[in-house]
Amino acid sequence: MASNNNNNETLALTTAHYWLAVKAIPRLASHKKIALVEKYGLTALFSSSVDLTLSGLTSRQQLAVSSPDWQAFSKIITDTELCQSQILTFDSPAYPKLLKEIYDPPVVLFIRGNADLLLLPKMAIVGSRNATASGREIANKLANELTAQFVVTSGMALGIDAQAHLGAMQNQGFTIAVVATGLDLIYPARHKALQKNILENKGLIISEFAPGVAPKAGHFPKRNRLISGLSLGVIVVEASMKSGSLISARCALEQGREVFAVPSSIYNLQAKGCHWLIKQGAKLVEGIADIVEEFEDIVEEFEDIASNGLNLSRNKEKDTSIEKSKEQDLCNDSMLASVGYEITPVDVVVSRSKLPIDVVLTRLTVLELRGLVSAVPGGYLKLNRG
């Protein structure tokens, strides 16, 4: 029983209590907190016999160790249970191995959902909240295909993040959402259905913030380091030069992770960050083969783990030869060739195809119904059907 000044001697303390007390030491980096635990021992650190006068801790930090608020930590544990979540501590066997390797791993994680996913190789997909139609389509498609080899990780934000989660779940793949609030809150609020969908499809929600903690600007860079820290690599689909996704990419580089970037039109302002990353040495991605080839051994590990008892569904390539033969004429249509991967106005399509506008509009409608183009403000976009 740890001694304290809160008259909580009758409180039964658990490992979670002690790690929450470690987490609560103010203004001390995670790696220094972990070093304290390694030096003194988890429970011994909070005993009256420990002399911290020469530890380098400030008086406020020493007070947090000598007089922890065990009642407050008990409330966090209770609140965690009430929102159907659990606490994962740094010394837990289930704590993600890759996350332990980063400079400042959280000493406590709050998780809700399928904790088995923490054992599997993960790939992050991030990008702009204000994504273009093409960017959203690419994120969805990449995530869908990557679930054959990885759990897809993202931040449950608007735009690219949301499409990454949705794409991962389309064929019963798995996804992890790392959020910047307590797990009793949903941000953005419009993603209530998305979070429910993730949990119902055996996904996982992760946060380092206790229940009741609301979103703040400073929380999102912290969340981004976890997205990259959990993952073998980070794929940036769309990002402006001021995008938070570039923070994820920078975190990935600092953590020794692979960074991938999807190129786009030179006129797409949302792709400037991706093009900058490619110039800095990020691997250009045109399809998942560009990603998978970097992790052949890891992909085999995924298969081995899946075959040893985890209930994991992975996408199986469907026999689409008949469907493709039906679409062959459409794919070679001169009309389709007149629509670019950038927004193409209808009058430009008319000019390129040299067809009457009524014929152009009819054919564009057919192409859209076949999923080959998308109507967007200002014209049409060609969709990559791979």
C-alpha cells in the first residue's frame, strides 16, 4: 500500500492506479517517467521510503509522487469502465511493441474495442480534412486493399481519415482510430455513426486522454505521434503545406517509420504537402504494391498470426473478369479519356471529345453510374479503378 497525504489508506490500489499516478506527474516527459519507474519500481516509487531530493524533480513533481490523488485515479478507472473501455498500462503484455520504441510513449492508453488488433502490423493513412473527391476515393481504395496485409490506422478526422476507416471496413477488414479526446466523447460529433461502425466491425478506438477530456489544439499533434508510432508506415494521401498530416509524417520520420505519399495534379493545392514529401524522399505511391513490397516479412507475420487463432477476415480478390469485360468498352471510351484526374469542366470535355454537349452529358451520366467518373463542383473527375 502506498503512503499518501489523502487519507486513502483503505483504498485498494491496482497497477492502473500507480500508472495513472505516474502519468499525473506534471511537466515531465514520458521517457523520464518510465526511467523513474525502472529505477525505483512502480509501487516503490510512491512509498514513503523513496528519497527524491536528488532525483532532479521539481518540488511540484516530487509532491505529485509523495502525495498522489488516489481518489481521482479511482474515478478515472470507474469512468473508463462506464464508457465500456479499459486501461492499458505501459507494462502490460498487450501494450504495442512499436509504440514502446518511440521517444515519448504514453504510460497509459485508454482503449475500446478489439484489443487483439494491437498485436497485428498496422499501416496509417492520413490526409486533409478538406479532401478533394479524388483524394477521398484514393484513401478509401488504398485502405480497402491494405486490409489484406495490415490493420489500417487513422485519426477519425473528417476527409481522408474518415475514408481510410470506411475503406478498411468495406470487406470486413480492420481499423484503429486514434482520437484526441476521452473515449466518452466523440470528435467531430458528426462521426458518432463512424465510431459505432468501427466498434461493431471489431475495430479499436485508442486515446491517451482520460474520460471527460475535451479536444484541444495541443491534443492533435500528440494524437498524430501515436498514429505513426503504432504503425510501420504512414501514407499521406492529400496534405496542404500547413496540414497537420505533415506533423504525422514528421513524427513518422523521427520514429524511424516509412513515409509514403500519393501524388496528384500540380494544380491541386491539397497535394502540395505530398509533393513536398516526395521531394524530401518519401516513397511515391501509385498502388498498394508500392507499400507492400517494403514489408514482405511483416505481411507473412500477419498471415501467421491470423492462422493461429485470431478471428481476422481479410479481403479476397474477387473474380472480376466478367465485370471487367463488360466495362472494357467504357474504359476505352474516348469520352473517359477526355476527363482528367483533376476537375475537368464539361465544356473542356466537349472540346476534347469533339462531341455534341447532349451526347457528352449522356455519356458522362453512364460513366458516373459505372463508377468511372465523379460529378464534382465545376465539372467531373476521372476515378482510378485500378
